[in-house]
Amino acid sequence: MRITLMTISLLFIASAALAQSAREPSKDGPWFGVHLPPHLSAEPAVIVGDRTPRPVMLPTADPRDPDFSGAEIRKNLERIVQFSKESRATHEIGSGQLWGRISGYASGAKTIEWAVEQFRKAGIADAKTQPIRQEPRATSWIPLSWEVRLIGDAAFGAGTADVVLESAMPLPPSSIDGETLTAPLIFVGSANASLLDHLDVRGKLAVQLIVPQGHTLFERGATTGRAKELFQRGAVGVLNLVRLPGNELTNDFNNCGGPCFNIGGRDGLFLESLLDRAAQAGKDGKVRAQIRLKSETQTGLQAQNGVAVIRGKSDETIIIDAHADAWFDGAGDNADGLAVMIALARHFAKPANKPARTLIFVASAGHHSAGINGPRNFIAANPEWAKKAVLVLNIEHVAQRNFSPARSVFADEYRQTVADSGEAPIVFGVSNDAPFLNGLAQQGVTRYGTNFISEKSTMQSGETGGFADVKAARVTVMQAAPLYHTSGEILDVISTPGLERMARFLAYFIKEASLASRAQINP
């Protein structure tokens, strides 16, 4: 048989066509043959295999303090996360669809009280709670129950039944008259003006695509700005398809201008693919959804900070803060930071580790609650300590594992993420760009292997903003991990060696800063 170039070309084309057809699901069946998404948390956002994270490597001269054992710190991490799990199990809020360690609720108070108990167990006599009352004009919007349901229609394929997008998360301060809204869906992609000028969103639920570049924090302005534009153009609601791993609740973004919901990665892929198939079948605009939302607004909430003081040889102070509240399990935001801070308090409470300067540990409340700002309330309650501060250290999500897309499912439609051997990148922000403090950060990389980003930063995000009135250097240690504010941020994605790495480095950092001159810290 003679094989010509034409024959080879035809065989290649046929093979490619077969491969493409194998990748694409059949268009027959329910919902145009698009694979249905998994149930909420039916599979993890990140696959954590048998290979453990890279071990802790310590300088030879470093003391082997058992308080910094990763296994010991993880025990505290697990207890902190358990407060969130109890919030979920008891339906602390409404239907139990929202849970966490929430300031103004029992879960938040129990976490702070536990932290103070740990300070006392460490031998710190001066450990207490300090009350916080929500600011008079502040309000807390709380979703009690909700549902986003795609309405089945036999025209979309035999057997098409309603599908509930279980990863839907309402955003503050969404409200729906009569608590129910039904409307057709329209996909608006990135919702840029160049697209919207050709689309009619009036009376429809607009579906916009959000592809976070590492962290939803960086998408806030664009997401809410586009949502407001959609409402101004007549949309009755907005669904944000947040392209994140797994099928998780994502509690970020707010003030969209109307009823606004985030949709998780797998649900979002299903909905995007479904709307594509509907357009191909000539049924564009026929897919409808029913949204239900019940919410409430609260005022006058009460919370508390947990504060512990270790007297040093000097009454100058170093303030060390980690916020205790969280949405969902909050293993990385900020259970890991709080667990590391508890380990630091135990270490410096030992007489052999007495610091040169007085250390003040703050388990702060209100990071996620309007009008309850733990740092600002700490300063108001303790003006002399704040006045004598030479340094503020904020420990905020520090040990979440890094991960990358690896495993394919659904014939290349979706790639699951798999954890790797190290922690996600960490920013070390120094408000005054002090060379001495930045030099200590470099020591963290070389001595302990902390995964600090390579560029110096003056970032003052998160809790550090509440300490703005403290006239001293402010240091923020913070990961910008993709699972931020999602229900996928569970214990499995936290690196046990990463907890130890960070605790040992921060003990070194605090000791060196305690011994340094004021001029070195605040040049």
C-alpha cells in the first residue's frame, strides 16, 4: 500500500477530529449534555496527596523549642478551626449555610476566650478580654438562607431537571423584594463596555466571569464596578462566576448595586458551558434561574479582643496581632496566624526567653465585621501601650500550601489543583521600609526557608490598617493565597512544616527587634 502525504494528512485530520470528539461531552441528554457540577465540597478544592510538604531546616545554633513543633502548633490550629465547625453544626446563623468564627456571635467570643485561656496556661498572668461594642452607625448584613436554582426545561434535553448551584454565595448587602426573583440569564463575559454596548441585559440575570489573578482581593474594584454598570443598564441581578479551584463558597466582593451572588468554579464552568450550548442550539435567552434570599441587618453587636502582656526589661512595647475571626473553617485566614501567635506567646512567657522590650499579644476581633475593629479598639483601650510601641507585627494567613492545576477531569474540561511541597508566596510588608527590618526578612528566607516574595514591600493590608495611629514601624506578614475567604480553606491545605517555619522565624524576628535600637526599627 502506498502512503502519500495526502493520506497522512487525512489520517491526522481524522485522528484530531476523533480526539476532539472524545474531549467534548455529547450534546444529547439533560442540559445539552453538559456534565453536572459536584455537590458543594463533595470533592476538595485542592488535592493533597501522600507527599508531605518540605521539612523544616533549622540553623545549627537555633534552640529546639518544643513549643515551635509543627505538630504542637497544628493542635492549636485544629482547635481554632473546630470553633468554626461548631458554628456550622449548630446553625449559629440562619440555615447554617454561612458559618465561621464570627465577631458579635458566640463562635467569635469562644475563640477569643480560648486564646486568653492559652495565654494564661502559658504562664502569662496579665491576660484578659477587653470588650468591643459595634460603632453606632455601623450595620452587619447577614444572609440567613438562599438558593440559586436553574429551572429545568425539556427543550434543553430529555430528563433536564432543576439544578441548584450549591456554591452560590450572596454578597452584602443584597436584598430581593419578596425574597424570590426569577429571570432569564445572559452571559456578559468580562462585562467590558465594548461587550455591553451589544447586549441587552434589561430584566435579566447578568452572568459575568471573574478570573482572579492569584487573589480575589485584587478583583474587588473591577468586579463591583462592572456589576454596578450592569444594574444601571437594567439587569435585575448579577452572578459572578469566580474561576477558583473546586466548587466552593466564595465570600468576597460587596456593594454590587443589587442582588449579587458569587458562583464557585465547578458550578461556574457548568453554567458557562450550558449557556454556550444553549446559544448553539438557538435557545439563547431561554435559560432561567430562580433566586431566593432571606437576610437581616444587625446593629449594636458586642465582641472582644484577647490581650496578654509579657513584661520586658523595658516598658517600650512590641505589639503582636493576629485576628481570630473567620468566614467558614478559616484554616488559613486566620487560624494559622492565630495558632502561630499562641506558640510565640508560650515561648516568650518562659523566664529563659524574657524579652528586652515588653511584648503585647492581641487576639483581635472584627476583621470581617463592619464597625468592630479589633486594632482600633485595642488602641482606644490601651493608649499608653500604643504610645510606647516601637513596632507592630501583624500575623495574617501564613502557612497555606501552594498548588497548581495538574489533574484533568471530564476529558480536559476542568483541571483540578494539586498541592505542592511548599507554602504559597508570603508578603513581608514594612511600613517605613526600614533596612534593618527588611534585613530580618531576608534572614527568614536564608535561615528558615520562609517563602517571602523577592520584592521589598511597604504593604499595610488587613489588620495593620487598624494600627495606623501607632507612630511606629508596622510589619505585615501575609499570604495572598487563592482560597482566601472560601469554604475550601480547610485544615488539609495548611502546611504543618509551614506553621513551624513561620513560628521559628517570627521568634527570631521578635527577639532581634526587641534587642535593636529604636533608630534601627524607626530610622
